[in-house]
Amino acid sequence: MQAIGKSLKEALCSAQSEECLTVGVYESATIMNDDPDRVSFCILATDEEFECDIALQIHFTLIQSFCFDNDISIVRVSDMQRLAELVGDKAGPLEDAHCVLITNPSDGLWEDPALEKLHLFCEQSRSLGDWVPEITLPER
């Protein structure tokens, strides 16, 4: 399971360098609505502080439904702070990293071995009835 967390970290770093990341619930919903074909992978993140946030849980339910309907691989991570550190810039981690999308570049498909491993992991998880598997991100 540690290997899949490492693959997620690698895919996020690679997508960030390719400018193929969208961070934030509102920003992600906008991309999904405007150009769903560009979305390749979705990461939902929460932690204990936000587990009881009903509005956030409703957003998650809608995002999950959209991903299922559009055949977009989706995972959960339980450490939103760590995810924010990974997708933040040099100025520091982001405040809203509850939803992160890895998108395809506008000029076509983008191939990444780590992302392919994640898609395969999600496919295998779905075949076992785990529709939104949880991944543990590696420590710093």
C-alpha cells in the first residue's frame, strides 16, 4: 500500500510540473463542468477537523457522482495538510486542498507511469467493490 502512496505523490509532482493540477473544491467543480474530458484523476482529502462539515460532504458526494458518471478515477486521502504541502507552491501549503484534479494538457493526452499505476489501482479497487479507495500519502 505504501507503493501506491508513493505513486500518488509522484503523479502529483509530475502534474504540477506540467501545470496539470487544479486545486480546490470550487475550482475543481468549475473544470469538471466546463471541460470534463480534461479531467484524468481526482483526489478528495479530509481530516478530523472537516469530517463533520456537512457542506463539504455534500460537495464530495456530488464530485464522486460526477467522477463515476464520467469514468474518472477517484481516491481519498485522510491527510489534507500533507496533500496541501505537496500541491502548494514555495510560498506554503494551500488552504483548500480538499479536492485536487490531475488534468490532461489542453494540447492532448499526457502520459505518466505513476498516473497509470493509480488508474490500475482504482480499477482493481472498483472490481473489489471499493469505489473510492483511500491512499496514505508518504511522509516528507
